[in-house]
Amino acid sequence: MPHPIEFLFDVGSPTAYLAWHRLKGIAARTGAAVQPVPILLGGVFKATGGSPPGAVAAKGRWMNEDMQRWAARDGITLAMNPFFPVNTITMMRILAGLADDARFDAVTDTLFAGMWRHGRNMADADILAETLTQDGKDAAALLALAQAPEVKQRLISNTEAAVARGVFGAPTCFVAGQMHFGQDRLDWVEAAALG
């Protein structure tokens, strides 16, 4: 029986976008269940003193090229978002509110696509609502969900728990107690899932 894969992520991370799509193939090959955990990357950085890789200009240029190589290899469309970095708190609250909801994967696909396929300013409430509506989602209901106090607290709790486990960025996966950071470590994630 394969080990489940915990996937801690924020839709504001282009590498989390790549990992989200790559994990679908891993789940199909291994039979491992992917357990997504929405976290707020800004909260992780604040708690750990971290910063986005692009904060170092040379590293940011290299990383953009490297992500395009990964995307091309795996047949994933990746367009860098001209509004990056984007405040993702409303999107991540929506996803935290959809925990154990059948709509979770489809809404996650929509939010990632808005960010990393279409390059939209998803921090803008009108653009976020338009993106959800265009993809057949009930934008008003999802935006209302994001404002529920228990949903806000769930995202805070997810983020605090991630930091307590040693998370310093996204995507981060946990498999059988082992932490794996970055979409470029998914080969290790797949091997760990198989035990």
C-alpha cells in the first residue's frame, strides 16, 4: 500500500503549480493519495525569516529558466505572472474552506491557471471573481467562504503547523514522515510513496 503524499502549497508559487500537475501523474503511477494542505507562503516567510528565491536577481533569472525547462519536459504550460508577487490570502482562504470538499481540485486548478497560465492579477477581487465565474465556479459563494472566521483560522492553523514541522517554503511534501522541499524533488517523493 503506497504512503499518502501531503502537499503543502500556496497558489502564488510557480513551483507549486508545477508540482500540483506533476503530482497527478505520480498519484496515477503509484496509487498514492495526494493530501493537499493550503498554507500561506507569506506567513511562512514571516515566521521563518525567509524570502522568495527571486529576491536574489541572478537566482530569480536562473529559476525562471529552470522552471520553463521543467514545464516543457512535463508538457505543462507555464507563463510567468507579470503581477508577481501576488497577495494570495483570499485564494488560500477559499482553498482552506474547501478542505474535504469535492470541489477542491477543480477550484485549485482554476486558481493555479489564473496565476500561471493566464498571468492574471488574482489579488484583485474583481479579476478573481471573473476567473472563477468564467470557469463555471460560484464566485460569490467562494468569496463568502473566504470570509468565514473558521476558514481564516484554518489557514492560520495550517500555516503555523507547517512552520512547526520545519516548512520554510512551498511546495513542500511529507511522505512517511520525511520532508521534501521543491517540485524538483518529486522523484524522491514518488520513491518514498512506494516505500
